[in-house]
Amino acid sequence: MLYRKSKYLLGLTLISSFALIGCGGGTTVDSNPSGTTQNVTLPTSFSVNDSRLLGANCAQCHGTNGNSVNSWDSIAGKSDIAEEFYEDENALMSAVAHGFTQNEVNKIASWLKTLPKNNNSNDDNDD
């Protein structure tokens, strides 16, 4: 019986600790490499931007924020993404595209066209 109680209390303590750590918010002190401390204000809320969350899937091939650093097209700042989303001849892009509804495609496209183009990225397919 004592073993059960101590196991329960240990579990409760761990859960409480993780809950307190995960809550965030408020101010904490952060030490940087120079040894000085600074106050850091942690976020206390999060607003969901479903367009950005959906568009994050594009980063795997098209680069962070739509600016490619490989052979894939850069898609940041493009205004015709929604129209050509399902028309890509690449089998991988076609498979990815068909995983989204038209409403989701429109949200992704609206977010991507707000992103600035990077002049150093692979931008072969301009508008």
C-alpha cells in the first residue's frame, strides 16, 4: 500500500511540475553566454493562423517562408498559386496537392502571396 501511495505521489508531482513548466507566461530571467542576465517576457497567448499552419507544409520542398534554396520553385509572393496548385506535372506535388481541399488551398495561397520574395532563392517561375 505504501508503494502505491508513493508511486501516486511521484506521478502527481511530475505531472504538476510539467504543467507549471508548460504554462509559460510571465517573466523569467535568462542568462546569456556573457554571464549577464536579462528579463525575458514569454508569450501568454497564441493566436491560430490556419493559413500559415497549412502553408508550413510547403517549407519541406519550397523552403522556409516559400523561398527555395534547392531545385524546387520559390513560391513566396506568388499570386497564382491557387490556380496552378493542382496542375503541377510533378507526381509528388500532385499527391500533396490532392491532400488539401480547395478552401485550404485558397488559405495557403493567400498566406504565400503576403510573403516577401528572396532575391537569393530559386525563383525560376515568376508570376
